[in-house]
Amino acid sequence: MNKLKIHDVSVVYPAAQGGDPVTALNEVNLTIEQGDLVVALGASGCGKTTLLNLIAGFIRPTDGYLTLGDSRIEGYPRVAVGLDIGDEVTGPGADRGVVFQKHALLPWLNVIENTEFGLKLQGVDKQERRERAAKFLKLVGLEDFHQHKIYQLSGGMQQRVGIARALTNDPQMLLLDEPLGALDALTRESLQELLLDVWRETHKMMFFITHDVDEALLLATRLIVMSPRPGRITHEFELNFNQQFLETRNARQVKSSPEFIAMREKILAIIHGDEIAA
Amino acid sequence: MTSNSLPMDALSEMPESAEATKPSINKPAPAVTTSSNGRELTPFAQMIVRQLNKLQKGSPVASGEYYGQPGAGDSRIIALFSTLFFIGLWALVTETGMVRPLFLPSPVDVVARMVDITLDGFSGATLGQHLAASLGRIFGSFALACLIGIPLGVAIGCSRVMRGIFDPLIEFYRPLPPLAYLPLVIIWMGIDESSKIMLIFLAMLAPVVLSARAGVSSVKIEQIQVAYSMGASRRQVVTQVILHGALPDILTGMRIAIGFGWTTLVAAEMVAAERGIGFMVLNASEFLVTDVVIAGIVIIGVIAYLFDMLMRYMETKLVPWKGQI
């Protein structure tokens, strides 16, 4: 089984004019295995997004290395000019799907064309990719919106298309950068449940960034709390509130249990401690 | 207003004018339909009154528009009036003899001359032949500038090597006035059609290249990153994401380029042309035939305007998402 290993990774952004270099991440170690739903929580500037960009292959570590299975994620193009650099080193790829906070859909394509975009890139024939895209659009509740233009949809619907698009591509690992941050409470809860269902069914690795403590506790199998200046992982917790949620299907009941409330207090104390220190 | 719980007599007791005097949130203020002496206004006069009211008081937000959007609303009727006003002013100062025809012939004379040169021609060719020659040069150069400029601009935007090679070249020649390098173009390419097309092409190339390049950098990085994360190759990112994302800017650049083309046309037809609308204007100005000069200017202006409208229509068809997302 593939696993993602992050080994002593540091990222230092070069100094802006008149400033000092910024250490976005300092010696981070993390392993994500099949079936892990890792949620990263922390104040802004703690390097959550940098960590996600590293895993996605959008940026390279200044120090240390990341591996997924046998290949190192280095932010290289898959094929350099005239020579295939092979499987040992890789940049972004279809094995790691990304969902951003802002949808990043392609406005010249309609909803179903956006959803099947990844399969089209890989040369899957139209019949099959339409079917697979339709399945995930149904899952996110957009089965009646196949032909709609992206800019005709509300923000919540756009984000659901973004999630359906990532799922349709069937990656080994899903990287979600505050995917539900801009949504209303109802849509948010239904998409949390949807993501958990997908996770339980497929046992995909997920790396989920949020700054909502409740969301983090409800979803995570492993919660990492990060701290800014320099960005680093300060605490890690193993959680099972998502099991309770999947059994009861009642988010409010889970969230009002004494264990949940105690845990939330603990996390908030950590985060507030950071803010006071900063 | 009508409520089922109200007894009928209560309804009938309501003053008849209640509907009209009560400020309604759905309807705009009632339009003036009668003049001060009580006569019914014609629809045209009503429209004038409405427009004047709007200018004076401002108009409510139309459905589908936002309050506070600068310059919101339809300006076509105002544009029509301003056009008519300036033509009227032109007719007034010329027909009354305030300005001599040598300096400014009257609109009627200009139209008459247009008909004349359409039928009998001016300086060796009819208006149609002049137009055909110029349109051929403009659109020939335009096609060439798009065919070369769009791929070049995209390549410069996408590749540091291409940018390194072509950026200094284009940035160097872009600000040069076409008249400055016209002699060089003629020395190199002769005095026939090719030098004219070359000159117009060079004037059009820079805006097309620069807009395509700007279009590439306007593509959101998240869209590119998501495409890579779905397994796109570099080539696929360029053809399936960047080209589409750059299209709004490319179309804008094409519109600007056509404008530059008309500007350069007269310069291109200065040397050894026998036909062309620019040549016609130059020739007429040498002999002080002012009405032909103005006829030529009006024709160029109208054609350029029509083409711009076509391009704007194409924009709404090709990039309906522009400014929406």
C-alpha cells in the first residue's frame, strides 16, 4: 500500500525586498497512510497551505524530502524536455487530487464538462467519462445541473462541482484546502457527510485543511495542530468522532458529547496560546 | 393590495387614486404622459420627457444590475441624440455660411460627393475599388497578425526561452511610429502591395502579441494547478486551460490591432498606391477637395465602428464568462 512520507521538510521563502527570509515550515515530519483522514488546523500563517502545496507537488522543499510510494515529490514536471525522468521524481499528478477554497473551475466549460475534465485529459472515451462524472454529480446533488454554466451557479454549487471533479478523477489521495470554508452551514454539513462517506467507501488518503475546530474534530482520524513562525506541527491527536458521526448520522449529537466538548476546549486552548504568544 | 379578508364595500370605499399616488416598490414613478395644457403627448415626446427625467433625477436600478455600479444603464438613446446633435451642428454652421465649404463642406455636399465618387470615381478608381483595395490590405494584415501574433504571444507568455528571445525585439519596435520605419520597409520590400501589408502588419502585431501574453498571465494559477493535479501534461495545460483563459484578452488585443491598422493605412498608402481609401483622402487633400477628404474619413470611421461592433458581439458569444468569474 502506498503511503505519503514527509521527512524533515523545511520550506524557506526567499527574502522580500528589505525583509528577512520567511521560514514557512520548519522540520516537519508526517506520515499519511491508506485510510488516514488527516486534518490540519492552525492559525493563519502556520504553513498549512504550504504543506498542502508540497504534497501536491506545486512547490519544492528547501530541505528534507517527501515520498509517495516509491517516488519523490519534488515539483518537477513529469516529462522534461526530451527525456522522461521516470517514476522516481514527480511533480503534481493525477494521483493527488486538489480542491481549493475558491473553486478554480473552468468557466468556458459547463458543469459536466468541468467534472469530466480530468478523465478527458487522460483520454477516457466520452461515454465512460460522462457516466462517471454524472455519478459524482448525483452524489453532490447536482444531477439537474449538467448543462449549466459555472458562472450561473451559486458559490456552494460551484464548490460542489469542484469536489465532484476531484472525485471523478479517482485520485489515491485528496488534498483539500479549506474546501468548505466559504459555504453556508447547511451545505457545509451535507458536504462533510459526503466527504466522510467517500472516505469510508474508498479509504482514500485525505489531507484536509480547515480553521474550523468543530469541522476538524468531526472529520479527522488524525488531527495535526500547527503553529506559526516558524510553521511547524506542535500537536497530533488520534480521533474517532467521525466513526460516531457515521454511525449516528447526527452531527449535533456528536458535537454535544462531553468528549467532543472537552477536546474542543483543549484544541482551542492550544490555538489561543499560540495567538497570545504571537 | 387586494386582500380577500376585506369586505367588498371596504374595497370600493378606497380612493380611486390610491393605486396611482401610493409609492410602489415595483413600478417606477409614473411617467409624464400629458403636457401642461393637458394634451396627450406623442410616444416620441414621452420618451424625451422620460430621458430628461432620468438625466435630472437619475434612474432606479434596473433588474439585473447593482446599485452603485459606475456608469450603469443604457446609453444608446443618448448616443443617438449626441450623434444627431453634432450632425445638426455641422449642418447649421455650413448651410448658414458661417464656415466656407473649402474648410468644411456641408453634410449634404459630402453625401452628394459620396454618391458621385461611388458612381464616377475619384483619382482613377471608384469608391468601391478604393475600399476593396484598403479592406484587402487591412484584413490581409489582420489575418497575418493574428496567425503569427496569437501563437507568438502565447509562447512568450508560457515559455521563458521564448520570452527571452522575443521580448527585447518586440519591446524595441513597438513604440516606433510606423512612419519612421516606412522607408526601410519600402527599401526592403519594394513599393508594391507587400510593403503596404508589411507596414500595417507590423503595426498590428505588437498589440496582438502583448494582449495574448497578458492573457496568459491572467489565467488563474489555481486553474493551472488543478489541471496538473488531474494529470494534464504541459501541452494540455496550454491548449485546454491557458488558451481558453487568455481568449478574452486576445479578443481585446484584436480589437485594438484593427484600430492601429486603420491608423497606419494612410501611411501605407502614401507611397506608390493607385487605389485605397487612404490614398483617396491624401490625393483629395493635395487638391483641396475637402468634401472627398471628409467623405473618406466618414467611411473609414463607419467601417471601423461596424467592425468593432462585430468584434464586441463575438466577445459576448465566445467569452460569455468575461467579468463574471
